[in-house]
Amino acid sequence: MMYLRDWEWSRVVVGYVLGASVPFQVMKQFLAEKWREFGNVECVLLKTGIYVFHFETEVLDQSPWPFKSKMLFLKAWTPELDLSREDFSIVPVWIKLPDLE
């Protein structure tokens, strides 16, 4: 496994499952099944419920991802991202209202 300091950070996202604390092995299985097409994806459990993902070739820009009956949200890592202060209880929501001008 690659060490965090060796990662190319432009290929890193932070993820969390809203409303659940997912065990590490369950997340690893999800990666193997769902993200196989994105090449090798490494995963580190940062703290309870918060994961850091490193992609071999590209970073996913799709979020959220269905994860069992919950949603997996991804946020691009930046040098300014302070995970100790990040509020993971707030999630983006897109609402489409038909026939609204």
C-alpha cells in the first residue's frame, strides 16, 4: 500500500456516507465492486466514517454515489481542506422544479 505522503494529491477525494459509519472492509469491498473501472483505488480510514480515496488515473467527479440504502458523498481534497473543521453533516442538494422559469 502506498503511503499518504507518496500520493499525487490531485487524484484524492474525501468521502463519507451520510447517516452511517461504514466499516473499513465494507468500504474496500464497495471499491472493488463499483469503482473497478477507475483503476486502482486506495482507501484510508481517516477517522470514524471519513475516508480518503486515492485514484490511480482519475478523480471521480460524480457525487453522491449510492451506497446500500445510503449515499456516499465525495469532496475534492485541496491543501486548504481542514478535515478537523470540515462539517460533514451538511450536504449539497440539487432540486429540479419542473415548469419553473
